[in-house]
Amino acid sequence: MSAPDEIFRDSFGTITKDGKRNWVFAKRPHGKLYNGRTIVSIFYLIVFFSLPWIKIHDEPLFLFNIFERKFILFGMIFWPQDFFVFALAMLTFIVFVVLFTVVFGRIFCGWVCPQTIFMEMVFRKIEYWIDGDAEKQRRLKDMPWNGEKILKRTGKFIAFFTMSFIIANYFLAYLTGMDHVLELMKDGISSHWDIFIPLIIFTSTFFFVYWWFREQACLIVCPYGRLQGVMLDPNSILVAYDYVRGEPRSKIHKDETEKKGDCIDCFDCVRVCPTGIDIRNGTQMECVNCTACIDACDIIMTRVHRPTGLIRYASENNIKKGEKLHMTTRTGAYIVVLVILLGVLTAFLVTRKDIQATIMRAQGMLYQEQPDNKISNIYNIKLINKTRRNIPVQLKLEEEGDLHGEIRMVGKPLEVPAEAVGDGVFFVIVDKNDLHHRKNKIEIGVYSGDRKIQEVKTNFVAPNN
């Protein structure tokens, strides 16, 4: 059974007891932190809408083409064969998120999460412009369907759907490239129904999220809020209410002589919260650390001539014991693991080869007798060119010890087209007197000019002695 002051933890504030949606009408925030978030959001949006237009060597700077299984990061092309690099990068990112959350709480959600930025800094601002602040939005919701309500709802619908369509097009540009998107626009819908239908689905999804689902995406869909409860400790920095200074709460009375807490119970911190929580109840999963309550509280404290910072970035130990942030053993361990992962990831990226070769003996064939007492094996080679240029390739048998031989290509010399896969067939021919085992280890060097690209180890089958 929950204590009376802990009942709020048993349910979402955005859902009523009978399971219906409890709509949040968030008051328009103001203040230094909100201005800072606005600057960060403007920079974020400039980057988001600019990246698909930036090219290196006539290729996008960023591309995540899951359809052709082609990925470009900072101009470097990755293919499915590089999946282990992506897996390592994802593991590094997860460790970074864990470390960041342990130290700074959910600050990512409030400042740079795409959901928060588009909701609070784009769609919410459009809503304020059309419908007005929170109180006007409530009145509009309760208003009968007259001319004013129809005009505002229609304008808001068009604005939200248009913005969702623009975001969906840029989302598509990150998947297929901006040139492809412009080509679709030029050719028209009738020529590209296979792309247009997914585009409308993406648009409708974005529209649904920002028109109706809103903060529920952070509360129900996103797992980060639930992970936060596991990863936080008393030294983690988060948006917190200083209950030591603020309690007991009381309204301001002129003749009051008894010293009470600084919180005047104005509820402004609740009114501006986009998820509808009361930050004074303590750390809650619904809090996205947007800092709107900090700005609202600071404005009130200034008006009543009391110190600001009643709600601020702080840790539990900072509020309860007055301790400053310090490095913990767990934080140090995360940093060490993160540094190691970054080092390994960097090493993989630096040593990543332009061409990846796979050599296998032809199936169903053991060896062939050749003139002059020589033995040959036939091999298939598959080459993946990860660069933007055609690369001619030569194969050489790396001679070790007494093993001497040569390689003869079947057909024309190997040349792998840019960003493509090439294959070929070749013979490895070795003097029979150099073969002392049934299976002999050989190494084949893959060269482009005088530069060795890769060395592949395989087996050479010989007759039984």
C-alpha cells in the first residue's frame, strides 16, 4: 500500500483513473534556460535540415540507406560487411548514454532529444501562435464548434501536417539521399507510388505523434525514462526541488511572523510542465529535464524577493547533505570502459580496408595435375570495393619457406568498380616437390599496384604422399 504522499507514483498524471487521456495544457515557458534551449534547438534544426544537402565527393555527408544497405558517415562508406563496426559503435553509444545518465540524469531528453525539440520548439510554438497560451487553449477546447474554433483547428491541422510532411521528406533524404528526393518531386507521384505511400505513412506518424500522442511518446514508448530509475544514484545531477529549503510550503501573508519554507505553493512549476507532473514530488519517470519548472520558479522567487534556485540542477546528496558533485567508483568504471570502447572503435576505423577480399576453394574440386610436375587448385574470389573509385587488383602468392608457385587468372584481369562487388576465378599452381602435406597453408596477397591491400589465408590441397 503506497503512502498518501506517494500515490502519484502509482499512475501517469496524463491518464485519468478510468483510463482516458488527461490532456496537458502546458503554460508557455520563459526564462534564461528556456532561451538557452531555444538557441540549442535552432542550431540543432539548422544541422538537421542542412546535412542532407552537404556532399563529399558527390556523395551525402550522412546516409543511412537501409534499402541498398549502404551507409555513409562523415563521407566514409560502410557496407553490411562492416556491421561489426556499427555494433561496436552502438555499444559505445549505449555506454555513453549510461555514463551520461549516471552523472547528468535525463538532460539529453530535455535539451537535444529530437522528440522534445520538434514538440516543444517547433510544434508547440506553432500551437501557441495559433491557439494562444494554456488558458486560451482550454477555452478553445471547451468552446462549441463555431467559426473561430473551425478556423483555428483547420489552420493548426494544415500547419502541423505540412511540418510533418517536411520532416518526413528530410527523413527520407537521410535514407535515400536528397538527390533522390528531388528526383521524386520532379517526376511526380504517379511515377513513384512505391516511395510516396511510405512517405505519407511517415508523415501521418509524425503528425499523430505531435498532434495527439505528444508527451505519451516519452512516457509510454521511450524506454529511457524507465532506465533512468535504474541508472541514477544520489550523486546524479537532475532537475530537482530543494525540499530542505522549500518545506513547509505556505502562501504569503502580510502579518505572518513564523518562518516557513520558500515554496509559496503557486503551482507555476506544474503549469509549465509539458508532462503535467509536480516536480516537488521528487524524481519521477515522467520528468524529461526540460527545465521549464526551473525558469518558472526563479521568476516567482524573484517577484517575492527570495533567492532563486529553489528548483535547480542538483543531486539528492547536494540537496540533502549539501555535498558537491564528486567522482564515484561506478562513474570511474564507466569512463574506463567508454575510453576502451572508443579506442577499439577508433582502431577499427583507422585500420578499415578499402577492399575486402574473400577467397574460397571451388567446391567439388580437389586438385589438378599440371605439366612439369606441378599441382593446381582453383579458387573463387569475391571483392568488395568500399571506395568511390575503380580499383585494379592483382593477386600474388606470398611464398613462405620452400613453397613456390604462381597465380593465373581465368579471364580478364580483376578490376573492382567503385562502390560495387567484383568476383573472379584463378588457379594457384605449385611445384609438387614443395608440397609435404595433404593440406598446405598458403597466403594470397591482394595488391593494387605496389600497395598490399589485404592478405588472405587459405588451404591448398595436394595428392597423398
